Amino acid sequence: MTQMAAPDTSIVILAAGKGTRMRSDLAKVLHRAGGRPLIEQVIRACQPLKAAQILVVVGHQAEEVGTVVAQLGAQTIVQQPQRGTGHAMQVARRAIRKSAKLAIVIVGDAALLRTETLAALLDTHRRGEAAATILSAEVPDPSGYGRIVRDAEGRVQSIVEEKSASPDQLAIREINSAIYCFTLEKLWPCLSALRPDNVHREFYLTDAIALLRQRGERVLAQIAPDPDEVLGCNTRADLAYADRVLRARKAAELMDSGVTIYLPETVLIDPEVTVGPDTVIEPGTQLLGKTRIGARCQIRTGTILHDVRVDDGAIVGPHSNIDSSRVGPNAQVGPFSRLRPGADIRAGARIGNFVEVKKSVIHEGAKAQHLSYLGDATVGPGSNIGAGTITCNYDGVAKYETKIGKGVFIGSDTALVAPVRIGDGAYVAAGSIITDNVPPDALAIARGRQVNKPGWAKARRAMLKHAAHGAKKPRSKRRKPPRKKSRRPVKSRRRR
Ligand code: UD1
Ligand code: CA
């Protein structure tokens, strides 16, 4: 993108309103679309313009909004109470740099706005030597928006809010995006002249347009090429739509860079996620936070990755849920794997279905394919963890480590009671409960011995069959006579 230095221009973002139509306790501009709060989307669209300042007018939940704004290096000014968009601009005036000649004014809920569109608006304003340039859009359904009223020669005359519009004006399909460029010395006198003559008793910035025209100033309206860009997020439905558009843009960007995405409308990819070429992303996946995926990977259906690094050639099977972990090159995880923070699955290792891993290193080529919990563990290269193996890492107070060497075989249904170490090349028999360290190359068996009772099952079947035919004798045999009730209390009997 070309650098667009605008040192004579201040950007003012209006974000003090509550957003009543959202029906939320959260300030409207903090609602998220495309993986970021609305206000962050707007600020990020402004940043490449390199304006003299980005000033955000805050009011409702000023502190929370201010935190997001400060993280992005923008300034805030508080509007309290909020008496309309015109009043917000009057408040902003106090914090606008004296050196600024122009201001770009943007509503804080315009989450789909693009930098290029702002740059073009600024350009039109400068070339047209206008006092105000409005970014407008032609939309099929203009309801809810202010309408751009033009005169017989097609010149902008005023903006009329929906609630004040005549039936003729309501039919106008050119709407006000509430994104403008103003020449400040022309705007200030009009702002002072605003009157709250409307149903909401508010000072409307939109009324400044008619005032400028009355003073004989030039007002332009530039029609946005893509009407989506000027969508204001007033309702949850608007929010969902904005999210969909932003997600589609991200998916399109990745596809352009060589990523295959099937049914891209079903995937949710956060803005900072990176994906390497020839990786295939299946429907219904979510790639969130700072997830980084290498080249030639498969991210299969229903998978959720949050802050995960997936290296080249790895496969994440269907319906895996991975958080703050790493999947090494050519490793395979899933289907139905759960990797919690700190799982480090090294090259070529495999984690299978219904395996949960937390804060553990699974070294090169090791496998845990079925139904296990590995927590606070290291599993050496090439070791095999049998189905149902559990690291018992918690004693109710503290967590302990399990260290499994290289080339170890852990039989199915083993409980490893941490802290415990299994030496290189050792074997642990299935069903063992391991409480002591196992030396290298040893076999550990820790379970009850098997007893076979010859003929027992056959005899039992015969007895049951007999009972079913109603014979009384075997019945009395089968049931032991009821024990005589002890007169002692239960407790003392136990103590004997
Ligand atoms: C506004 C415009 C309307 C336009 C629409 C585009 C006005 C009077 N109307 O209407 O012509 O079609 O945007 O989306 O400007 N705000 C403040 N302080 C206030 C009031 C609002 O900072 O006192 C902020 C809000 O937080 C919001 C923005 O200004 O981010 C716009 O306010 P909103 O209530 O959404 O205006 P609309 O009714 O949508
Ligand atoms: Ca709005």
C-alpha cells in the first residue's frame, strides 16, 4: 500500500454513544466483528493514512473504550453527556491540533471501512476545494440512514435524518455514511450554529451540511464504490453482517496467497492468523488469535485453533480443539484431540482420538493414539502410549511431572502416578498403576494377579437354569440365610 501521509489532517472517530439498538450492557463500539472490537476495526483502517492524530470521542463506558483506543496509540476525549454527533464534534474541537486544516470524521461503528476509501475521500475533498465532502452510498434499502438531498443540478443540499424526512425524501436511496472530510475553518462556525430541533433534542452533525450550503460553501458527496463499506453496526443483525463481510475478506486474502478453503463462508479466521501455501482448510473450522499455520497442512472440519502454531505438513484431524500449543512438522493430531495450553507435539508425533494433552512435550515420533490424559509430562522420542493411559499429575494440592524416556512402551490402561520416571526402553504392562520409577529397559507390572476358576461359569449357568424352573431346593442353596442381626452398633463391629 502506498504511504498516504496526511499531516494537515486530524481524524476524529465518534464513539461516545451507547448504541441503544444493540440492546446490550456493552458499549456498541466494543462489540466484535471480524475478530476485533468495532472501534479497533475503524482505527486500523485509519492508521495507514498517517494523519496528524487519531482522536476518539468516548463517553459511554469511556474507560473500557479508552483502553482499546490507547492500545492502538490513538487519543481520546470524553463527551459527557452525549448530546448528538454535532455536539461530539464540538467536544472534539478542544483536542484537535491547532495545525490541522482538515478533519476526517468517522462514526465508530463503521467497521467495514477501508483505508483506500478514506484516502479517496480525502483526495476528492482536496481536489474539489470543498468545505465538506460526504462519503455516501447507494443502497437498495436505505432505512435507518440519513438521506442525501440534492438540488435540481445534483448538488448536495442537506442531509435529512430518517425521522425528519418527508415521504419523498424517504424514497431517496443515496444515504449518509456519517463519514466526512471537513475543512475545519469552514466547519467551526456552522457547528456553533447547530440547534437541537429534532425528536431526540440532539445536535446533529448532519445539520452542518445545510448550514454550509446556506453560507454558499461547496459540499460534495462521493459515492462509495462498495455500499457494504459504509454499513453502520446499529443492531445485532448489522453486527452479524459486518462479521460475515470481514471474515469473507480474510478468507479471500488467504485464498489469494495460495490457501485452499472449502466452503469459506463457514470458516472463522481471525485477522492476525497466517496460513502457508497449499494448506487445506475444511468447512466449519475456527482459526483464532495469533494462530500460525505452515505450508501443506490439513486443517480438517470442525477444528478450533486458538493461538496455535502448526508447522509445515501437519494434519489436524476433524473436531480437534487446541489452545496455546504447537503441532510440529508432519505431526498428526485428531480426530477429536484436545490440546490445552503448553502442549508441544514435536515432528512426526501422533495424538489420536479422545486424547487430552496439557503442558507436555511429546517428542519426535512418539504416539498416544487413543483415550488418554497426558499432563505435565514429557514423552521421549518414539515412545508409545497405550490406549487409556492416564498421568495422575494432581494430588488435590499440587501438580507433579511424569517423565517418560525414549523408546518406551506403556501398556493400555496404565495409571502413572506422578512424580514418576520411566527409563529409556522400558516396558509397562497393561493395567498397571505405576507409583515408583521404572529403570531403563525394565518391565514393570503393577496389578492384581489373575485367578482362573475352572468350570465356575458353567456351574453357575446350570444353577441359574434350575432356579428359573421354580425348584425350591437350589433357591435356598443360592441364597445364604440372612445373617443374624448383631446387637452391636456398626462402628464397633468394624473396629474389631
Ligand atoms: C448517523 C447519522 C446518519 C447516518 C448514519 C450512518 C447523525 C445525526 N446521523 O446516524 O445520517 O446515515 O450515522 O451510520 O449523525 N456518537 C457520539 N456522541 C453522541 C452521539 C453519537 O459520539 O452524542 C457516536 C456514536 O457512538 C456512533 C456515532 O456517533 O459511533 C453515530 O451515532 P449513531 O447513533 O450510530 O448514529 P445513527 O443514528 O446511526
Ligand atoms: Ca450508526
